[in-house]
Amino acid sequence: MQYVNLSNDIYFLGYNDRRTHLFENIWPIPNGISYNSYLIVDDKIALIDTVERSFFDEYLDNIEEIIGDRKIDYLVINHMEPDHSGALKSIMQRYPEVTLVGNKKTFAFVESFYKEPENVHLVHDGSVLELGKHRLQFQTIPMVHWPETMVTYEETSKILFSGDAFGSYGTLDGGVFDDEINLDFYEVEVMRYFTNIVGKYCPHTQRAIKKLAPLDIKMIAATHGPVWRSDLDWVLTRYNKWSSYDLDKGVVIVYGSMYGNTQKMAEVIARRLAERGIKNIRVYDASKTHASYIINDIFKYKGFIVGSPAYNNSMFPNVEILLSTIEHMAPKDHYLGIFGNFLWNGGGVKNLKVFAEKIKWELVYDPIEEKGAMKKDNKEQLCKLADAMADKLMAE
């Protein structure tokens, strides 16, 4: 990818990854992802974060094309995750006099991943680093989404180099800035990135948003996805909504089913919800749809109804895996419904009740369990479960 000017002497260095199938070897990225680094050329030269190591050769060529024989004076490390620090060791080898800039938690991570750094500059909240006409101010935003995470604010151009915060899945297909691209494409990719990667740390994200509010920010330059320069509110309002658990009126229904009986129960619930006026209904087969997409909708909608058959005296395995991921992410303030079936022994609904106890969401109706195929009486109970969920949502 070509380097792009954010201002006369601040450069975007971004690289598109269209080969990787799973981000963090967990989350599907069918539309790829970009790794973004930034270079400030002044009396002193500062590099802000690096890129994933497989792009290092092109990365180094781009840096040398911009700065020639000059050296990099500072490498600012906003975040130590290897997709951003992957080229760090190579930068240190190419520019042995470079000073690493980070907070008190950063350098232990550098040593753990790569080597003990020789030249370091320790910063804390409000620290300023003078490059010449450019001044870098630092603010820590721990657990958005690692403990060492910080952001760098360039006071002259008013650019916030935000690390993973305000980032997105999806490659940058020509357009780099928000006003050069169709944001409809990024509507899902920004949210899925947030819910998959940052969503566990919503309270920390809220603290970070409040902490950064006094800054006069004209541009947000994240380490993934587009650079925001025209409509910052597009991403800021969304991050604030998602991290404050401001949920829309809707229901996510997830089921596991071997032979279709649990699916039939899910379909009854979905139809009844539609009859009650709930328009945002998402029905997922846990065996087909990756948790990444289901988690995304759980962060969007208030209602969650889950069904599982018994499977070896336990839950259906793919439902169990999904619920484990939900427990890990720990989203708040949902309404919950439970259903399932069995034949000779239980386990599905029994363990769904355990999930309910752990997640501490409000259970809208008593769990419903069918023996074998769905019968008329339980069909009526499933409609009552749907009614109870609709009543809660309509009362919001």
C-alpha cells in the first residue's frame, strides 16, 4: 500500500492483509484487515506503532523512501500486541539508536516478546514529547484492550493516534479516510471489531472516552481501518453507545439442533415475536454461524433466547462453546429466555440454567423443555415465552 499524508509531515503507513482467515486465530475476517502505522518527520523523527511482521520489508522501504538516510529517533508504542509490535525488533536492529517511548507497563512487555530495550523514554498521563514543531501528548487507556494501552495526541495537527480504539476489520481498498469510502461497508466491520476485541472491556472504554473528551481532536488515526477526519462523530457515538450497553429493541435467538426438533421450537418463538411487533429478530444455528457474528448482535439487541437439546447429558457442544464465549465477554443488561428438548435423559436445559445463573440476566419466563418432538402444549408455552420477552421489550 502507498503511504499517505495526514498533514505535510505526518504519514500514514498502512498494509492490507487479505490472506489471513482468522484475526487472533479466532475471529473471521472475510474482508481482511489493515495494519496501520504512522510516521512524523520533524527535527526529531517519531514512528507511532509498527505493523505485523510479514509486511516489514515493504514497511521499511516506505520509511526509507520518506526519511532517506535520517534515523528514527523515537518509536512510540501505544500497544504491544504483535500485530502492531511485530516489526519492533527489526526497527531496533535497523535503527539501533532509536528510543522506545512507552508507559511503565510497556517495557516489560517488550522484554517478554522481543528483548530488553536499551533506550527507553518513560511517559505517563499528560507527558509531552517535543519533536520540533510537533508535540506529542500521552494518555493511558488501560484495558482498551491490554493493560499497557495508551494513546498519543499530536497537539499541532490535533491528531489522536488511538491504537486499537476506534479501529475496524476490513481492508482499505483504495480509500484511507472516512470521506473516501462508503461507510455502509464498515457499519458491521467496525462494530464486529469492537464487540469481538474490545467489548469485554466496556467500562474501561467508557472511562477512556471520558478521559479523552477534553482533547480538541480533529482526526483519529487507529491501527486498523480508516482514518477518521470528516465525521468523527460517526465512530465516537457508536463506541459510546456500544460500550454503555445502550441496546436496541430486538431479539437474538440461538439454537443447536441435530435433527430439527430444537430448530422447530426456535421458529415458533421467532414467529410469535414477529406477531407481537418485534421487527429485529435474528435466528442463528450455533453449528453454522461463527460466534463473532452472534456476539455482535448480542451487543446490539436487548433480548436473547437460547435453545439446546441434550447431548451426552450436557448441552449441544456448539451452543456450549458460544455460551462460554458470551460468559467471557460478559455483556450486560439483557433479557433471557431458555428452551430445549431431550429424549431419554436431560442435560441441555439443565446446563442452560447454569448459564443463566452465571450471566445474571433477567429470565423472562420459566425454562421450557420438550421430550422428543414438539407437542401442542409446549408450542403454547413457547408462545408464552415469546410474549414475555415481547412484553419486556415493549415496556422499554
